[in-house]
Amino acid sequence: MRQIADGLDADLIAFQEAESVAAAERVFDPARYTVVMEERAGRPSGTCGGEHKSQRVIRQAVGFAIRKTIAFDRHPDVTSLMLGNPQLRSGVDITLRPERARPLRLLSIHLKSGCFAGDTAKACPILSEQIPALEAWVDAAAEAPVRFALLGDWNRRLGLAADRVWSELDDGTPSNADLRLADAGTGPKCDPRYDSFIDHIVLDRRAGADMQSFAETLYGSGTKHYSDHCPISVTLAR
């Protein structure tokens, strides 16, 4: 996993499902990256697999790995996404302030799993409650002078035609909330079982205009398939 992360050579990586900074630093080289993670404590919710069944899973946390040469501000976590449940993830909210480039505000998220499309799955009421909290963050950020993006595991196929969640978020009000789905028109190649992304990078009107490319990084022929998720990325103009 460290080799895969190093190979991305990204300025910033949004990640999910790490328990602690120490765990994340096993993947994201602390000589290259500063790791910031949500402050949510979580609670024991099950046991690990394999030979580690005696150990408890405490939390699956959200965070960022930020290249050490890039200055950033840390904002309060977006705890409204938790809906009062310590097992639902909060959002990690930062603003990058790179030299010789415009700032960029970023929110790393991991929404409720199980409502990938439609509205009938058991998890859909919870996901539906998270969307107004997310929209409130989008609308506030859209009124501010800094371009922004949301990154992470949405657990939702936003690219499907007439998706309700996407329609609610991409309402164009305020004007900078006219959003761009970076993977629009592109299907994943990571796992043949899936033909639509659930990991997304969503850009506001300003950042969307700065997007130069979108890519999915595959693990390579003959390489162990470490996950049914593969890294996705965008390149933005400075």
C-alpha cells in the first residue's frame, strides 16, 4: 500500500477507513506527508478478521495526507454528517495554501454505505439525512471566496442519470454550487463487478473550470487486487 501511495505522487490524498494517524502513516510516508484525521473517537463495533480476531475495530476514520511542502489550515470537523451517531463519519475540512497558487478548500467524506442508488435500501433514510448537512457545507463554501472540492467514498453512484442525491447537491444555488462531477461520463475499470463509481471528486464551479484531467489508477496486470476501490485523481490548474 505504501508503494501504491508513493506511486501516485499526489500533492494531497483524501483517504477513508484508517483507525489512527499511526495506521495511516504506515501507508503515507511521514517524511513526505502530513496526516490529518477526523477527531471522532468512534466506539468498538466488532472484531478484526483472520489471525487478529481478538482485536476490536474502534473506528473507520476519514483523513487527508498532505504533501509537507504545502501549507494548510485545519477547520473544525463537519460533525453534522454523524447525525449524533459515533459510528457515522464526520468530514475533515481543510484549506490548502500552496505557494504560487490559489488556495483550495477541501472536504474529505465517507458517507453511509448501502444506498448506492434509488431510495428503497435499508440504509437510504440515513444517507438521506446526511445530504442536507452536506448541502449546507456546500452552500456556505460556495458563498466564500475560495474554490472548493469534496472528495471521498460517497457510497452513491452519483453519475447515474437523474440521481436524486446529485440533483439535490448540484442545484446551482448559490452560483458557485453549480458543481462538476469529475468522473462524469467515465466508468470505473478497477473491479469488473462494478460499472459506476461510488468514490467521487466533486468540484465547485470555480474548481471545475480549473480541472485539467481525471484519472483512475489501476493496480496493474498481475498485481494483487488489494481492494475493490482504486485511487481516482484530478489535476487542477494553479
